[in-house]
Amino acid sequence: MPTVIAHHEVKDTDHWLASSRREAFFGPLGVTNIRTFVDPQNRTRVAVQMDVADLDALMAAMASPEAADAMAHDGVLPETVVFLVEA
């Protein structure tokens, strides 16, 4: 089960941190151990670290309208999303 880090920018960090949409979206995909991070130099830059059971399923889900809705709800700027996969 690889660990994945996704970093991106958000409109409102406090809203993003408080949101439950992350777990609601990723949970059914078998994603566990979701941890959040905030850049102390620029609070609009954030990241999640998570354990991913099926990387292909995660990447397919990220292209879905549900992912777009979740990101919009959380204030994620989709053009800034970068995924890093444990090597």
C-alpha cells in the first residue's frame, strides 16, 4: 500500500482543515491514515499524506465530477494539485 502526498493551494486554509469532505471522498476508495499539513510560510499551501490501497482507482476518481465537487467545496485550486507517490 503506497503512501501518497498531494500538495496544492487553497482559498481558505481554516475551511479546508475543518472540512469533512476529504474523508467522505477518499474513504470509500480505501484511502486511510489521512494527515493534513500547512506551509507555515504561506498558509494557502497545504498537503495531505495518505495510504492508498489502489492507486489506479484513486487517480481515476480524481478525474471524476465528484472529485471536482469535493475540491470546489474545500476551496482547492485544482490547477495546483500535485501527487507524489512513495517510491
